[in-house]
Amino acid sequence: MFVLLIPFGFSISSLYQNSWSQAQQSMLEKHQLISQALIEPFTLFISSRQKSLAALGKDIITAKSQQRPYFVNKQKQKERYEHDITRLINKYYNSYEDLVSISYISADKETKLISSTTLNKSETDFPLYSDLPLTSLNTGKKSYRGNFISPVFISRFNNKPVVLLKRHLIREDNETLDTIRAEVSLNYIDTMCSKINFGHKGHCATVDQTGHVISHPNKEWMREIRDLSKLLVVKKMMAGLSGTTEFYSPFIKEDMVAGYSAIPGLGWGGNDSST
């Protein structure tokens, strides 16, 4: 889950100078507004890329159904098949600046294609993502079987943090055909989060379902995908909770008051914190 952390502009000392109930109510109200303002675009961003993969999947299934069999020359049939699929994944890859790569693998594992910043199609360089833990992705009112999202990781194509969206192409008889996967840049998430300047030293941070940094004002933490899962506020977000809490920030090196919120469907969480 993504965790949104946004400081509120209340110092711990000021909370003792004012009524705690009044300060808490004010923080809750402000947190709710910020959460509503950021959770929706975060979810819509991932959902839109999920829908793009779904559209690509439909186009691939259509292209396969329209192929003419070459009973004499199987190699020619395979080449035509790979040409058609490559054209489709290149089309979708070039339609979105935040897609770092799109890869395709057939059900029989015989055909592996990729469109990426490096365009390296060799077998040894084809990304298998076998070590990535995936969780089911649900960003809409319905749960669609065969959609998955990974924690944040460093892409081999651009050496920057990305998440992986994976989609199984499933026929009407529930048979899994092929698999398509897309590495999605997190620049949009970071840009949205970086616009939050709330109160004294206030900032927005976002973590994935394992508690690792997606967006944070400390860019070094982003590059190394810093593990924040041991922080109390992150633990609460990973548990699917939302609210306000006090915690010691290893970034600010002060006690902070944070509003935090889990982002449904993604497993992410975000918080806003302030001293």
C-alpha cells in the first residue's frame, strides 16, 4: 500500500500550549482534505496504466485471432506473429512518457518481446522479474483477476525507481494465454508529493506496500529506496489504517505530528508530517 505522510504545521511543543482536542481536530480536518486531494490522483494514475495494459491485452488477443496460419512455413508464421505483437507493444510504449518498458511473454514461453529505452531483445537480457513479490491490484469498483503490482525497485533500463504492473491475458474460458508487464516511472507521484509544503518543515512522503520509499523530500532516500517499515506511522499505514500520530522522524531528526493514510487498492500509504 502507498502511505501518504504530510506534516501539519503543529510543533509538539505547541500542542501542549493549546487544547489537544482542538489541535487534533484541526489536524484531522486538514489531513482529510489533503488525503482526498492526493489519494485520488495517485490511484487514477496507476489505474490509467492498468487500463492501458488491459487495452493492449485485448489488441494482442485480437491480433492473434486474425492471424493466417502458414502450414508449410512455421518460421514465417512465427515471424509474422512477433512482428504484429512488437508493433502493438511499441505503439503503447510510445504513447506514455512514464512507461519505462513493456514486455510480453507467450503462454508457452517461446516468444519474448520487449519495448524499452534500450530496445535490447536478447534472451539473456529479457527481464523475468522472478524475484519481485507481486500483490493483486484493484483500483476500481471491481476486482479483476490477473492484475498485479510490485513494490518499488530499481529499473535496469534507466536505473531509477519504478513499479511493475503485470497482467495475465485470460480467455473467456478462464485459460491464461500470455503475460504483459510494464515498468512505470514514479516521477508523477513524486511531483505531486513535492508540491506539498505544509507548515513548519512539513512534507509529503509516500511508501509502497513493503514500507519502502516511493516519494520523499530526501532524494537520496528515494534513490536507495530507503526502508521505513520500522517507523510506527509506516507500520500503521501498512496495516491499512489512517489517522494522526506522533513519531520521531529520522529525516527531520525531531518529533513530528503526522497525518497518515493507506491508499486502497494499491497497498501504498502516504503521510504528511510537521514538527
